[in-house]
Amino acid sequence: MPVKGIGTVELTNVLHAPSALCNIIGGPIIERYKITFGSAWQVSKGSITDREGRPVAYFDPRRPLFQVRLRGPPVGPRVLQDDGAYVISVLWPESERQRWEAHQASVMPHSRPGYTQEEKEWLRENYRSEFHFLRDFGLSIYEDDDREEGRTILRSLMQEEDEGDEEHTD
């Protein structure tokens, strides 16, 4: 397989998909990083910072979409052209998501969310993510005890919601 480029990735939990048109930053990134968006007239369209507030990536204002600006000169071909029109849709099959979760559980057993699929959907519908849910309750996604407390709160809220629905159907 030919090498298309060389670089350094400082983000964690990276999936490698060599046949993809371009690199894609997925939704779960907000659980570990803060993403801000700037204006086109600024030096950057925005940035990604780590837990300590250190910048790890910037979005280049001169490029289409939100492309991460490299530290040094680009190495390899540019796939997305400035005058191109792009629609990128990415689907992650459930089988691949399960592989990812199994991998995460094996390398970081204490940081595994431990939510059922139904609980994950409830979080998305009501709070967008576990990060936002925990933040609203004054808890940190980076603390295992806080995450455990969050799961207890979530299950209690879901149970109350179910009991309320049952009362309305009687």
C-alpha cells in the first residue's frame, strides 16, 4: 500500500480508515476535547483543545470545510480542493462500533461508559452526550466516580420518566 502522507496525531482514540477520502473527526471527540469555531477572518476557523486547555489542533480558514491546519508544510497530496463542492456522509456500522467498544474496554476498563444502548439514546435525545449530561449535574467526565454517579442519576431519571408515562396511560 503506498504511503500518502506523514504526520503526527496528538488526538487520542483515533480510528484509521486508509480508504477514506479524507480524515474525519467524529462526534465522540467532544467527550475528551473542546472544539471552538472562529470566523473566516480570524487566523483560524477554530481550534481543538485538550482537558488542560492546551491547543492540539486548529482549523485552517483558507480551506474548505473544517480542515485541521498542520504544524509544518503539508506532506502528501491535497485531496480536497479549495474550489470543490463536497458532501461527506459517514456511517459507522454497529459491528465496527462494537469492535471499538470492546477494544476500549480492554485497554481502559475503568473509563468504559457502561451505558446500555437505550441509555445512550436517552442521553443523546435529552443532553446531546454524556459530557453535557455530567456537566449539567456538576460532574466531570474525566473522573470515574463522577461518571458512576452520573449513570446512577441517569437511571433514576429514566425510571421516573417511565413511571410518569405509566401513570398517564392508566
